[in-house]
Amino acid sequence: MLNDTFTKKLQNLMQLVGIPSFKSLSLAANVSERQILSLRRGKLKQMRVEVLLKLANSLQLSLSEFIATFSDGSSEYQVLSSTVNTQHPNTEKKLLQEIADLKREYERIVLTLEQQRELLQQEFQQSSLQILESLLLFWPTAAQKAKENPQLEAIKIVPLVQNSLEKLLQAWGVEAIASVGAEIPYNPQLHQLLEGTAQPGEIVKVSYIGYSQGEKLLYRAKVNRLTNVQA
């Protein structure tokens, strides 16, 4: 037969920690609903210490506080406390350590999965960039030529392709190095001369743009010396 007093005490404790039902408590503490029923019937002495500890932990109570709350009186509390301390002196400590170990393992698994997800995303982006290499390198130049000559039929499809490409690159954090036709100081780390030689800082003209992703250089921009362009 259920003990209304113990049932009410249990419900109050569950409410304090946001556990809505006895079934939810069963899941949170990883104990059977039958064990919770025994607690509500006042059969604390018949329950295993491991079960009591799991319930106490879920209700955010120490084992001593839990026993004091659900014991019939001071004599039962003393008997139960004595039993726990003599027969199971390290039970609470061991279970808390197991909980801490499980928590660390869970955090490690979450971190590993996140790292794997990021690695797979990077690999996917890299393989996609390799497939799109020709489009990335030569499309901006072809688009610029089409803009310079509006008579070409290609001018009509430039916005369609260019807008989609720009959105994709932006989503992946890929940035263009300069723009086609830009005249910029030569930087051998970022620029590749199509012919001849140039000194760092010398003004060159971009023929094909390059790309970087974060701190990683994907493709150097292809440039020409102004004297070569003018010639």
C-alpha cells in the first residue's frame, strides 16, 4: 500500500529538480519503477544502497539526506545509516566516481565526433574545390571579358553563374585574391607571374584571380608585369 506522506515528499523533491513524473525519475536515476514504488510504500530498508544512491543523486541529495527524508523515524534512520557506513563505506564514493568517469567519456566522445565532422567537412570542401578548379580560376576572367564586350551572348549568363559561385565560396569561407584587371604590388607568396620576373612591390596586373581559405592559400593569383601587358 502506498504511503501518502512518502509519495508527497518524493513529488516535492522531484518538482524542485524539474522531474515531472515517476517514470521520468526512473529514467533519470536508471532504476526500475518498481524500486520507486517500494520507496513510496516506505520499504526503504528493503532497497539496495546502490538504488538509494542513484535516486538521491537524481534528486540532488546526499545519501544521508535521502535516508533521513524517507525513513520512518530516528531509529530506522540510525540503523540504515549504520548499515550503509559499515557494509558499504565506499559505495557512494565509487558510484560518484563512475558517474564522473561516464561524464568525461561522454564529453570525449562528443569532442571526437565534432572533430570528425569538421574533418569530413574540410575534406568535402577540398575535393569540391579540386573539381571546381578550372571554373574558379578561369571563370572570373571569362566573365570580365564578357562584361567588356556586351555584344557577346555570354553576358546574359554571367550573373547566373557568378552569383551562385560567390555564394558557395562565401559559405565555405573562400576569399578571392584581388580581382581580374586589378593593378597591385607584386607579392610572390600570393601572386604567380605568367612570364618574366618582377621585384616584390612592383606593380603587376591580375589576369587570373587566386583564392585563400582562412590562413590557407589555395591558388595564387596569376599576374603580368605592366610592361608585358602594355606590350
